Amino acid sequence: MSIVEEKKAYISSLIKIDNVSNIEIQESLIPPPDPELGDFALPCFKFAKLLKTSPVKIAENIVSSITDDHTMFDKIVAINGYVNFKFNIRASANRVLSEIVTQKSTYANSSEGMGRTICIDYSSINIAKLMHIGHLSTTVIGGALYRIYKKLGYNPIGINHLGDWGTQFGKLIVAFKLWGNIEKLTNDGVSALTEIYVKFHAESETKPELLDMARAAFKRLEDGDPESVQLFELFKKITLDEVNKVYDRLHVHFDSYNGEAFYNDKMDVVINELDSLNLTEISDGAKIVDLSKYDMPPCLLVRSDGATLYATRDLAAAYYRKRTYDFYKCIYVVAYQQNLHFKQLFKVLELAGKTWAKDMIHVPFGMVSLEEGAMSTRRGNVILLMDVLSKAVEKSAEIMTVKNPALKDKMEIAEKIGVGAITFFALNNNRIKDIVFSYDKALSFDGETGPYIQYTNVRALSILRNLGVSDDYFSIPFTDDELAGLDNKESAILLSLLEKMPDILTQVIEKFEPSILSRYIIDVAKAFNRFYLENRIMNAETNYRRARATLTYATHIILEEGLRLLGIDAPTEM
RNA sequence: GAGCCUGUAGCACAGUGGAUAGGGCAACGGCCUUCUAAGCCGUAGGUCGGGGGUUCGAAUCCCUCCAGGCUCGCCA
């Protein structure tokens, strides 16, 4: 049980309302609009009808009925039908600070996920294409969920479901044989592939026979022709080498790169099973699962020309993942354009009698477009992820030259700040919102941004460095005399935020929404900056110094761990 | 046409039943001889898309209309 949950349970244990359960009271507790009012409030309006008493009177009765000795509370007061509970900061400070300072980065760890495997399908890039800003959301959302699941004791499996199948690879093979060469491919990587791919499309406008050649080439690849397979493997290796550089910079990790090609020989068994369950039928020459009963268009499994489709491979992948990992949940971090696809997919699994269909979850996110419209590789208006990262790093290096010219290892720090700014930019809003990408917004380092959090952490670290104390300096409990150093509004707000970390992580997992964490660490950073401005720490009165330094240390731990979970490095200087 | 999503300050967003709707950017005015000013404080800015309903109480729930986005059988 987290500290916040314990506090709620304690409050509810003090209150007795006829015909109202303790659980109901706990769930009714809300944060008051102003922290000065208290930590928790109980609105009494909903009990009025039941008790045939006015809310104001009920609140007053609750307050007078509480026989607590008030060691835990500063005050319990009834105001306008609310009962406000304000915990004594001296009582909770020792508790929170000691948990954080002793557990350090393992604070808010949990074992709730023990023995539970979570498959997370994210990023899922196409072979022979470079990553652009459209890939940013899925990659960093998936990465954040992966780390948070791990922190909560789950066993996450990161899956990059590669787009490595389809006639486009026939086109690439033909194009490469006509215009490509190994040296250029080795030197230029994926952009050399893009170049010949674009050329193929241009040429095929006037020479339609190229398309027949591409189909034939893809057929040879399917049939396992050694030369074709070798070329394809080369394209794949070049693509992965290049995207892995981006993944390293973003700190995302995959346990499996099994993509479409991997499931090529695993679809027949699925189709046969659906056939034998009488779920399939032939419609216009294609094999479908009719879903009209569920107000959905049919799920297409086999095209009229015998080729399989996206849904077929996803079904095979779902079967394979359940068999291989026996997942507790299988999560797809895929753009909302595919809402219907996943709804159909999960329904087909349910119809096939898979009880685990309910554990399949689509986590959709919004589109990225440019100010001039939708991105299109063919029209050439794409913004490559590598370029965005490079520009961000460049800008943070420039800022450092002005603000902190004496800094050593400038480029190393600039990498952490620049990439962190981009990651935070992608994680800070509710994932369902569309994003119109602009360099101006992505490269903003002021206000609620990644660099702001990093900067706040650097401030805290700087104080701790200047103090020059060892770990046992932060030993707890503090005496009342020392805790008086935290007897101010800024400390109280900061402390109450720090104890919320475990509950925040639970919310992120419940809603598959990393922005809850990013907004939380913004709040922590903001609260620390106020505390820092209003209260001397190093030069505090001697009896105040240790408690304030410990609060600073605890804040640093939360900020650094919060950033790590989001996939953002925390530099020690900037 | 149908289904889903979005609509909150000039801009981009938090807030999904509770007290006076909040932070950021931009604007304006302050704060560096003391712990890193990528910071802090203040001012200004709101018919929470419109209308109706439910409720002691609605940005939040229901209905309806409007605007934008996505999707709707052989792409993924």
C-alpha cells in the first residue's frame, strides 16, 4: 500500500457514517482546491439524502465525532459541507523522506507484476525506410510503458513488429539490380535504398513492365531464391543498423524483431482453425470473417488472388505471442487510424474462443502532421527523426556556450538535453492528441519542457555537491527542531508531491498514459524551484539545514528516476 | 452516409461529478554582490464549440446540433 493509500485508509477508519462503507468513504476523498486547506477533503453532499441532514451539519458532526489524538493531523475542519484533513508535516516528512532516501531509485518499485508478462508492440518500423517524426510517439510511449512495467515488477517484452514483407521488396530488388551498387549502399545506408525506390516509381510510370518484374522478384523472394533472400537480408541489416542508432539515442529496447516475414509460415494454421470453427466464408472471391452482427465490416483474411493480409499476419502474431510468452496483457502502441483494425482483430480472437482476447489492448495515439500538411515520402516532405535529434542537440550546445561556457564534455551533455527535449515533447501531452510538428515547439527549452526538469535536477545536485556530505548525513528521523526547517508552504507542497510517485505510476499503467508521469515530474520540478527560491538550503540555520538538504536529495532521486522512466538522461551539470 | 476521436485564454494544452476552471508559450512589469536566471514573482487574457436535459452541484454524465480529424473488403 502506498503512503497516499495508507493516509486515505487511516482517514476512513476515523469516520463512521451509517450505511456507508469505508471503501466508499476512501473513494470519495478528493484533493482540496488549495493545499492550504488540507491534503484530503471529504464532500458530504452525497450523504445528505441518506442521513436526512444538511451537508454542512454532516461535516460538522464528522469533525466532532473524530476522537483522534491529532498526532497525525494539523487540523481537521468542516467548511461548507466539506471535511478537510491536513496532515502534520512533521509526522509525514520523516516517513516520506526516509523511504525515498533509503530506497533511492528503487523507491516506488513494486512487485505487483511478479510473474506477469506484458507484450508491448511498438515502433514497428518498415525495412528500407528511415524513421521520421511520425515514429516518435509510438517509440517513446512504448519505451516508457516498458520501463514502468518493469519497475512495477512485470516482465515486459518489447516487440518491434517489422514491416518486412510485401511487393515493395520486389520493387527494391529490381531497382537495386538495375541501378544500385554495394559500395553506395554501404556508405549511404537506407537513403541509398530510398533513392532507388523513388527512382523505381518514377521509371515505372513510363515502363509498366517494371511492375511485373517486381512482382516476379517478390515471388522469387517468397520461394526462397538464394540471391533474392541474400539481398533482402542485406536491406534488412542496413535498415536495422541505422534505426538502432536512433533507438540507442532514445534509450528504447526491443526483445524481439519478429515482423511480418516471421509469420509468413504461421498463418495457414490460423486460417484452418477459423475455417474449422465455421467462422470464415468466401465473399467476392476473398476469405473473410463476417462481423456484421457486431456492426463492423468484415475482417479480410485472404485476398481473391490468394495473398494474405495484414489482419492475417496480426492474428498469427497474436497466436504466436500467447503461445510463446503466455502474456498477461498484449499491448499495441499503434496510431488511432487502426482503431477499427484492432477492434476487428480482437473480435475475431474472441469468436475463435480465445479467452485471452480480453487481454489484448490497443493503445492509440494521435497523428503527426506538418504545418504544410500531411507527411509524404513521395512528395518529399518528411522530417527525419535523426535530423530532429541533431537539431535539438545543436541548439542545446549553442545555449550552453552562452550560459555555461566553462562546461566540460559539452557535446555529451548537449546530447542528453537535446534528445531529452524531443522525448519529453512527445510524451508531455495526452497521447490521443494530434500533433502539428514545428521545430519551434519541439526545440523550446523554456517552461514545461525536458530541459526544465533536467535543469532543476542539476540545481539540486549542485547544492548536494557543494554540501560535500556523505550518505549518512541524510539519516532519519529528524528531531522536531530540525523538521522546523520544513515548516513552510513550499516544503509541504513538495513533500506531498514526492509521496505520490507510486500512485502516479499505477495511474500510468491503468491508462497506458505516460503523460501522467511527465506532468507529475514537471509539478515536482516546479515545486522544488519554489522551495529553492524561498528557502536557503546550504546557508540555512544549522538546525534547518539537514532536513532541507534531505528534501533536496529526495527531490533529485524522484526527478532522476522519473526522467529515466520516460527515457531521458539526467546530466549532472548543464 | 455510418462509426470512432477531438473541440477549454492569441497559440499549443492539464483538468472526466465537488469549493473561486489551472500551469506553459507569446505580451507587459519586476527579481542575479548569497545554493546554476534553461529559473522565480506579478499583470493582463475564459459564453470550457452552441443549445437542451439529469443532479444539491456539470468543462466532466445524457440528448441534439456545429466544426475539424480518422476509419469504413482485397494497403499496412
